[in-house]
Amino acid sequence: MQALTGFRDFFPDACARRNGIFRSWRRTAERHGFVEYDGPPLESLELFTRKSGPEIVKQLYNFVDKGEREVAFRAEMTPTFVRMVGARHRDFRKPIKWFAIPQLLRYERPQKGRLREHFQFNADLVGSGTPGEDAEVIALLVALLRDLGLGPRDFRVRLSSRAVWHAALDAIGVGAAAHGGVFEVVDKMERVKPEESEARLAGLGLGAEQTAKVRAVSEARDLEGAASAAGGLGEAGEWLRQVIGSLEALGAGDCVAVDLGIVRGLAYYTGVVFEAFALDAAGGYDGRALAGGGRYDDLLKNLAGVALPAVGFGMGDVVLGQLLEEKGLDVTGGAGKRVFVAWPGEEFRVSGLGVVRALREAGFVAEYPLRAQGLGKQLEAAEHAGAACAVIVGEEYARAEVDVKWLAERRQERVAVGRLVEALG
Ligand code: HAM
């Protein structure tokens, strides 16, 4: 039997890669002052249907449980985060800077970079609603990718703003009621034929000239271009300028580019929105997004009844894992140096186990033969295990000495037991 379509088995090598990514995510988030939280994998269906928007709701794994409750597996972390902050926000000093690494389930068509299950690093900040908060969150996104060995040649965070888009649509004469619908069209514009987007915009009541202007805004790749396509950006433009200023000062500027082609598919974003993509050899955007997020100032009010502004993002492990593999970046490190403790006869097993214990306590990955075996077989097992050396515990142990055999170099040396950790170091 195989795993279900769109679900992964994590054999040890895949698990080592996954854990390497998780270690890096945790280390970087903590360095930026974010603390870890978690929530339940199953929530009431209503939590998702109320605010996430049609895209995610279609993709829910939902069912009626044995107590007749309508429930769903989490397809994103934001609703749970909002529910938890809403319930106990008074207990935490602001800004709240939390991160989580949930496994999420989405019933979507499996394809390259998209599965029905993925792990998603989430970072969210609840504060007072400033451009500096947006920059802090985006700087973390950049730092996460950098810590994994990626740089400005490998990815770009495309930075946009729904507030800028609202201002632009107002200027273009698109009524507020149609803005959400326009965002859904713009979100897919790069992936569908122009006629399809035009038809959908016409369906929302936009004329040909308005449609052309919407496309021009979506193609703006800097603030000036956006301002001229939109006919001025006002305060929303100034906000974005401040976000960029802080990102430059935080050293993330070279990985971020203004790009009004981004509006994001989720319904709840209100201000700055952004999405990170891998770059291909020509500097173009390659495939699916590595991460995405934005400011959502009304969701806490709408879901939990507390008016607190928030900003955050999610970064999945699937597209990221593919990119790291393509770039030959190995993130599996972290475990201690591997050694194998061997002995020429079973009478040395007890002494050998004492050496194993001491090495493990000193941080080495130490293994040993679990059944009686000739020394030659044990040294073979040591090589198979990928050990750098074998520590041979024999007659000399009575004089507090062991032999260390360096496997690659085929060199052997006698070492005092008291100096073993240092000699292996
Ligand atoms: P999202 O854009 O739906 O945002 O997902 C964020 C990232 O998760 C994507 O860029 C992608 O890397 C990964 N991802 C999403 N769906 C899949 C899938 N089916 N298979 C593999 N990877 C996937 C959100 O979920 C927002 N809740 C993020 C957020 C947090 N916004 C504010 N705070």
C-alpha cells in the first residue's frame, strides 16, 4: 500500500532534510525575537468559512464528526492564530511576535510544488499597525531563506499593497464592491490567458479602458511606475516607501522588489502583501511561491471581536525543499560527529558500552555492534554507518587506552581514554 495521493512518507533521508529546514526556521525566528506556539490540527469548519475566502474553503478537508459537529483540518494557520490571540490577547505584551510550524491539509490537485499536505512556517505580528511591523516580518522572511543558504540571486520577495490597489481602483473608477473580485482576477493574471482575465473583469462591470489600466497597475515594478499607472498612490505609497526604507536598513533590500502584480488570493489582507519566488537563470520568476503573506487589520475584529492590527506570512516546505535540492544546498547537518565503537571480543562489551556512553554524553553520535561479530565485520558496519572513525576497545583498555582507527585515511593511533573526546573532536 502506498501513501494517499498528495501525501508524503518521510523516510529517514527526507526526514533529515525536513528537520534541517525546521532547525534553521526555528533558529532564525528566535533570533528575530519570535516565540513558538501551536494549535490543534482540527478546528470547527466555521473558523475557516467565515473569513479565509473561497479559494481555501474549496480546499478544506472537512467532515461531520461523531458528535455531529462540522469540523475541518487546518488548511492554513492564520484562523487558529487569530482565534488564540483573540481569546487571550490581554495576557501578552504587544507586539505579539509568534511563529509556528503546522502541518496543513488542502484538498487541491497535486502538482509540482503543491501537495495535499505540507508543513508551513508561519510568523505573525500583532502590534499597533505600522510600516515598521511590516518590515520586521518581511525581514524575517528574507532571513529564513538566507539562513538556508539562499541569496538575492536565488529569490525575490515581490512586495505590493492592497491599500495601493484600493487607491488605484478608486482612481480608475472601480466601485469598492468590485475591488475584492478584481483582486481575485489580478491574483491569477500571470497564470491565465489575457482574454480570460479580461472576460472576468468585464463580468465585474469594468470597461475596456478600466481593464487596460488594471493591467498597467499590475505590471508596475516600482513605486514610480505604480504611481503613474494608478494616478498617484497617496498615503498608501508613502507607507510602502517606509517599509522599503526599513528593509534596506535591516539588510534585506537586495532581496525585495516592489511589484504590483501581487495581490494574494486570500480575502482577509488589507494592506501590504508580498510573495517570495525563486529566480530562474534569467532573473525571471520560477514556478510556485516559496512564501506569501500580508497585513490583515480586520481579521481579529471580524473573527474574535478585538480590533488589533496584524501582519504575517506562511512559508511552505515543498517548493523550498525543491529549490534547496536544485541548488545543492544540504541542510541536514546538526547532529554530532559520527563514531563507531568496536571490540575484538565479547569480553570487552561492557567496557565498550562505557565508552559509547561517554562519547554520547560528549555530543557524538556513537554506535556499536548489537550482536557478537568479528572486528572486520564491525569495521565494515562502521563504514556503512558513515562513521569518521572506529574506537577499538580491547586489551589496552586495562591501561586506560583505546585504538582510534580513522576509516577514510586507514590510519590508526593509540589514545588515552581521558583524551579520547579531544582526539576525536
Ligand atoms: P498561502 O499563500 O496560502 O498563505 O500559503 C503560504 C505558502 O505555503 C505558499 O507560498 C506555499 O509555499 C505554501 N503552500 C500553500 N499551499 C501549499 C500546498 N498545497 N502544497 C505545498 N505548499 C503549499 C497562507 O496560508 C497564509 N495563511 C499565510 C499568512 C500567515 N498570512 C498571514 N499570516
